[in-house]
Amino acid sequence: MIAGWCTVFFIILWGLVIDRAIVVWLNRGCDRPFRDGTDFLLSGILPALAISGGAATVLGAFHGLRWEIVLPIVAVSMIWRRRDLVVVLCDLGSLFRKIAAEAKTGNPFPVLAVLTCIVLCYVWSVLALFPSSVDDVWVFHIPLANSIIEHAGFVSPQIDHPFYGNIPLFFNLLFALVMMVSGHWTGAAAMNIAIFFGFLFLLSSCASRWRACGFFVVAALILSIPFFRGSVGEPMTDLARSCFSVAAVLFLWRYLETRRPAELFHCALVLGGAIGGKYTELQMIGLIGLALMPTLLKGRVSLPLFLSCLCAFLAVAGYWYAKNLIVLGNPIYPFLFGHPGLTDAWMADYTLELGRAFYPANRHFVTNLATLQGWHDFLYILYDWFLARKPNSFVALALIVAGLAVAFRRIAFLAAIVAAMFVIWYTVMFNHIRWATPAYLLFFSTGFIGASLVRERVDKWLDRWVLPQIAPLAKIVSSPACMVASPVVISLLAGGIWISHWHRVGGGDMDPVKAKELDVVLGMISVDEYMESHREAYFMYRYIADHNLRSVLQPFQNSNTLLSTAYNDGRDGSWQLPRYVLPLPGSDIDSFIRDNHIGYFIVTPDAGSAFLAERLGEDKMAMAHSVVAHMMPRSSVILTDRFGWKLYRFDADRAP
């Protein structure tokens, strides 16, 4: 994980150096090219990643993602832009000096913000050590990143699947850049954590004053929602592309506020990253274009700036669509135009799956907003899924309303984009709540912007009445005795909490089954002990690898072979047959067992569920049950885990 974080840091640093050179050139006609160095560092992480990803895309297109090519390019570009490198490093040093200076003057918020970021980074890094339970991570995202590393770039298809091997792969490319060094899937998790931090910093930097306080408002609004918090360390692309999509809207808002050309350039960069990561974000071109249209019609965007933004956008996002157009004849393959390599039946099933709710219980909702029932269901979903039982959602809604009341023009287009994104999600992508991540994230972001606008309106009142009242307290806080006593008190308090929690949960005799994620973070239980007690298949797959059992039939899990590798520190002993390896209808089952050297098989409690049959294919499940039923009379249970999974040994010579 440390190697992954170091790699992420240098990727961001290189992107910041190149970005600063571009920003200076674009903002050369402005009175203040930069708000300040701190703002550039806070708001520049996502554009820096977009620049790094764009450069890697160009190299990958020519199979140039090799260290013997990448390192000289990075070294030469750093020497070429050495002045920008020095300025970026000086800005970073200046940021920490400002934090120390603020602490000396009695403002503890910057220091607390830094400590909060360190704690969050540590917690998410520890949680990232838990192998993901999401099948897509092991079936698509990590294999795609490994394929990019293996080929030093891009091939078509990237993995052995005509659809998933030809989708836009911008974020998988970012994962690959880190995994090239770390050699482990946790590098992808570190990149996702960095992207989320970059978004939080960007949002907090949008505050006109008190950016450290703004960070805590952002944390209170967003990090208190498990919907976002639980996805940070997952090597998935949903939260990452959502951060880039919403960042594009925020940079557009900043451009309309400041008229600095670089803000619009950053908007184009991160928008390219979002669209280069998933087809769903194509909606953002239309929404941002509509929001920018009045400015374009008034001629306030110069032609050089427009062309610069277009080039930045195409450099980051263009390759994926151009490649599909050239190779497959369809830039958004396989939608709308054609799907070579995929049968009509497969496309019909996939289109049906995308167009209906993932869970059967939600399929009765009407998504046609041309009907009253559609609007009724839409408003019900908005309330029940996004507002009910979530106090901070109501706070964000109140802040949006307050922002509209005090500065309607400055926030109206943000509120309109939020509404439009929810409508698009419900009418077009009502398959799963995760497709609404960009809309929900922009909802809270707009709430923070509303809070910032309200804060600007009451600045004079705060400066006149509130700050003088807390001045004596600020002097006490900034006194030498208090500055020494505060960290001591905090350390003693943290130690006391840890010891009391250690005694409460049982100390050294702690029951792993009752352990929580917090106990792993606090070092009270190891990751392995926690995973064995809380993750189905973990204990069994480790047992199979430790005893080198071969070959194991497990047709009831979509990603059994990939999870087996992930749960065993990357070792791939080919212990398990891929779940799709099954006999053909009408073929001899005994011959299938003998030819594949099957000595063991696994049965799960949900093996007969209709949901599993729908996800894996009813015909395959029927065949899998036939094979298991054929083997069962000559089998015996050798292991049962706490989740009800059973591992059987098959004895071919035993009489049934």
C-alpha cells in the first residue's frame, strides 16, 4: 500500500507541474492568474490526474506504457518545467507553513483538517486491504488494469469479452499506472482514495473564505453517507467517474464566478476523464453545454480558449471512441449503431437488463414521466432512497434553498443540473442506485455551494458581532501552554478510548465473529481474522489453497477463480474450475468429471435461488445442479463455514 501511495503522489505531482504551466499560459491576461497557491493545490488534483491519464493514453495507444519509456519522459518534462516544479513544491511548503501560522494565531481548524485527512487516509487504506466482495472488481476492473500492464497499452478487446473489453477504460488506466509499481490490486484502491480526496479538496476550495472550515462542512455532508464512504477504497470506477463528472460542473461554476480561462480548461479535462471512464457520463456533455450556452452565444469564450478546451477534452476522452469507431464501426459500441462480435440475442438480454431495475422488487415502478404515475413513483424514489432517514440530505436541501434565496443566479444552474441528472437517471438508467451516484454527489455539492453563498452574505455580521466575541478565546487557544497541552490531551484521550474499547471488546480474547471494521483499523484484530469471520468464501478459498485441493467445482459464484486468487495474496494455483466450465446438454457427466479431474465441489446456501439463476443463467444453473446431484451420493462434507458454505470431497471409486 505504501508503494501505491508513493506512486499516486508522483503521478499527481507530475500532473500538477504540467497543469501549472498550462494555467499560467491560459490566465496570462487575468489580473490574478491564481487565487493563491493553496487553491491551485486543492483544486488541481483531479486535473492533474486527467493530464497524467491523458499522457498515459497516448503512450498506451502505441504500447509505450513501459518504464524504460515512461521514466525518461517524466524526467525530461520535469527538467523542462523545473521552475513550475519548484513553485509547486514551494506552494506545498507554504501551505504547511500557513497551517502552522494559523494554529499560532488561535485558528485550530487547518490543523484539525490535516489530522482528519491523515486519519481518513489511514482508515481507508486499512479497509482497502479487504478484498472487495463486488464481482465486477475481479471479473472486469482488475483484469482490465492487468491487461493494460501486460500489453504495455491497449488491445482490442482488452480482455476476452467483446463488450467489456472495448468499453472506455480511463480509470482502469489510472489503476494500471499505480499497479505497475505496486504490483497489487491495492494500488487501484489507493488511486480511488486519491480521486475522492481530490474531489473533497476541490469542493472545499470553492468556499470564498475559511476553506478548512469548509472541509468539515463537506465531510459532514458527504462522508456521513455510507453510500459514498463505503465505496472509497473499492477498486471500482463508479465513485471515481462520479467525482470527475461533478468536478466538471464545479469547475464550470468557478469559471462563471471568476472568468478565469483555466477553470474552463479544467472543466474540459475532468469532463474528458469522466466520459473516458464510462458511456453514462456522455449526458454531461449536453448538460454542461446547455449551462455554458448563454456564455458561448454572447461570445465571452474566445476561439483560442475554446480550441484549447476541445483539445484537452479529446486528448483525455477521444481515444476510446475513435478506437471503437475505427475497429468496430461504432464509437459507443455496442449501443445504437451496431454490435459486431455480439449476437442480437445477447444485446437484447443486455438491453433488457440495463432498462429494468436490478432487484425484482423494484420493477413495478413506472419510469415514464409522461404519466402521472411516473411522476408519483419518481418523487417517491427521490424521497425514499435519497432523503428519508438521512438528516444531512435534508440539511443539503435546506442549504440549496437558502442559496437560491440569497444568490439565485449564482446557484440556479447547479440546482437545475441536479434535477436534470436525477430525471435522466430515473428515466434512462433506473437499473441500480449506484448509477445515480453523480446526481447524488452533485446534490450535496450544491448544498455546500449554497452554504458558501449564505456564508458570504452574513460575512459582515460575523466580522462585526461574532469574531470580536471569540477573540479572547482565540488568545487562550494560541497561548504556548495551550498549544503544548492540546496535543497531550488529545493523545491521552485517544489512548484512553483505545484502552477502554480494548477491554470492552474482550482484549486479547476478542471473538473474531463479533469484530467490527473499526477493530481492524485500531489493530485489535488482523485483516485475515476479520475476513475469515465476516466474508463468505474467504475461509474456504484459503483452505483450498493451503491444502492445494484440485480441482474444485464451484459453479455458484460468478467470480470464484478471481476471488480465489485475490483471497490468497495473488497466488493462482488453478485450484478451481471457472464457473462456466460445465458439461454440454446431453453429454456424459462422468466423462466431464474425469476429464476435468474434479475431486471437490462447493455448494452454497443460495444455490437454488431464483436471483442467482437470473444472474448466472438458468440453463447453466440447471446443468450445475445436475452435476452436483450426480456427484453427491459419492461425496462427503469436509468443511462447513459459518455462512453455510459446504466443501465436499468426491470419491469416484465409492459406491453411490
